[in-house]
Amino acid sequence: MLNLWKHPPAGLALIAIVIFVDMLMYGAMIPLLPELMQRFGMSGAMAGLFLGLYPLIMMSLSLAFGRLADRHARHRLIGGALLMAVLGCLMIAQASTLPMLFMGRVLQSLSATLLWTSTLAMVARQFMDGKRTQALAICSSASMAGLLVGPVVSGWIAERIGYPLTFHMLAVLYATLACAALILLREPRQSDAAVTAHFSMLGFLRLPAVVPVILLLASGMVLLGLFEILLPRYLVSAFQVTPFQLGIVLSVFTLSYSLSSLFAARYWDRQRSRPVTTALRSGLIVTAALLLVAGLPASVWGFAVAIGLTGISMGYWMSPLMDMMSRAMERSTATLAHGAIGALYNLISSAGLALGATGGGVAGDYLSLQIILAAIAVLAILQAIILPAGIGDVGTQESTQESAQKSA
């Protein structure tokens, strides 16, 4: 039977489609918020809570769901998460009261937390042979593509037919993918439960190579969160851009980041047994320089070029981070707790995005974009300076788990 374990490219393609649809759902909510606020009488604070449920639940439950992903069949967890998303979409589509609308959002958020943790764990577990960064980059690109397409599709449908159709269509997509995941992503009967029973997250965080990688991930996600809140305000006030132009500029950054991750992944997979501190430092310094340049252009298209180059540099040094965390776990803790690592990755990512968006919203009220970007550039340079040598130097010997997998 066709599945990820016997045919990795086909299985990875299915997982990428699942991630694409999930981020399609996330992006679809953005242009619909004003109509939902008017229909259900939501205040600004209530609307913020409605959107904030997603990262809040992900931060709260990622680690717990990571344990589930290490101790139970992941294809069943993925299928269950997708079916939960079906129910969430139907509740939002049919909502007649505010509590029903919020319950639909809660179900969507729970689904996304379990879905992301389980899919990342499955990909990390399967691609242990030197192609994991490329596989994870494909997943990241699928999420970016969904985030790009979602607002366009939902906005177009809402204008012509009404927003409930968006969520009815998403429910059908989720249900179809749930059936496909349960049938086509079956894992081998032997699970990783035995070797993850004694995994300690605190012990993992004490490993010398882990904290610098987590700080890099947090820094990148904070910057992405800042861009999400600051760039639209800046472009409208500085260049009086139209909504279409705003979408184009934001798409330039998203696409450049996504494509850079894909192409850089091949390079990082070839560096799996070598120290990569110098390469990471170079990426941080280039990003810092581009942040300083981004505030200089006198036209919106000049700004688009600068922010696109920033996306390329960020995709370069952010793409290997989860693989580095997984390798540290595999080689130093004698476990296969990929669910726990995926959960930690989700936790840091969602916390960084939330912190960046919140901090950026406050800073944008008092400081110009140029000053904020300059401050971030200084922090990036300092992080490059203090980055310890030897990151990525995990030795050339195969881990016990990799050897066992190959012999199997």
C-alpha cells in the first residue's frame, strides 16, 4: 500500500497538502474578521481574543500533544486532527451565536496544534538519512503557500456568495484528507513509545547545542511577527499603497523566504556532520545589513526589493533549525522523541510570532520602522557574535537510531 514509509516522496506530498490546507484555513479567517465582528457584535478586544486563540492554544498544548505523537500512531492522530477541523469549520459556517463561533475556533486551534506536532514528528522520523531539512522546507513552503492563497480565496468567495461557503469547502477538504491520511500514512506497527518513555525535556534543553538553536528560532519568529504587524502600517503611511500593492509587497517577502528555505535546505543537508557556526553567523549579519537598508528606499518597489532580499537571507539561516534540534535529540539522548521536538518547535514558533506581533504593535505607536529595524539589526549582530563555535558538529558516527532504521 502506498504510504510515507514505503514511498517517502508520495507521503511527503500528502503531508504538504495537509499543511497547505490547514494554513489556507488560517489565512482565510483574516479578511473575514470585519464581517464576523459586525455580524456577532464583537468588540476589538473580543476579535483579538478570537484570532489569538490559535497561538494561545498552540503554546499551551504543544508539549502535551508532542507526547501523544511519540506514544501513539501518528497517522491516527493526523486523521483525528483533520476530523476535528471538519467539525470546527462546520461550526463556524453554521454559527448563529458568539459562543458557537468561538467553539468552532477552539476546535480549529486544537486541530492545528495536534496536526502540526504529528506531521512534523512523522517527517522528522522518516527522513533521518540526510534529507530531513529538505523535507521540512517543503512543509514550510506549503504552509507559506496556504497563507498566501487563503485570504485571496476566502475574500473572493465572501464577496460573491458569503463566508459560510469558505468553511463548508474547507470542511470537505479536511474530511477528504482525513480519509487519505488514515489509509495512506500508516506507520509500521513498531512504535517509538519504548524509547521515548524516559525522554526529559529539561535534560534536552541542557544540551550545549540546543539553547543557541532555540534562540535563533525565537529571534526569527519574533522578526516575522514584527513584519506581520508593522509592514502594512508602514507601507500605507509612507507610500499610500493600495490593498493590491500591499498584498504584492507582502507576497514578495513570503515567496522569497519560502523559496530560499527550499534551495538552502540542500546545502544544509550536506553540512549535517560539520560545524555550521560560520554559515549561521554570515546569514545573521546579512539579515542585519538588509534590515538597515530596508528603511531607506524612497519607493514602494524599492522597499519590496529590500524586504524580498531580507526574506531570502532569513530563509537561509532558519531552514536547518528543526533538523539541528532533531539531530541533537537523536545523538545525545538515546531517544526518538520526534513528537516532543516538533512540539518544542511549535511552542517556540508560536510564542515568537505572538511576541513579535504584540511588541511590534506597541513599538509601532512610538517609534519609526527605521528605528525598530535598526534595533533588531543590532540584536542580530550581537547574536551572531555570541553564537558558540561548533554548532552542528555532531560527529560523523551514525546514531544508534539511524543505524537501526537502516538495518530495518
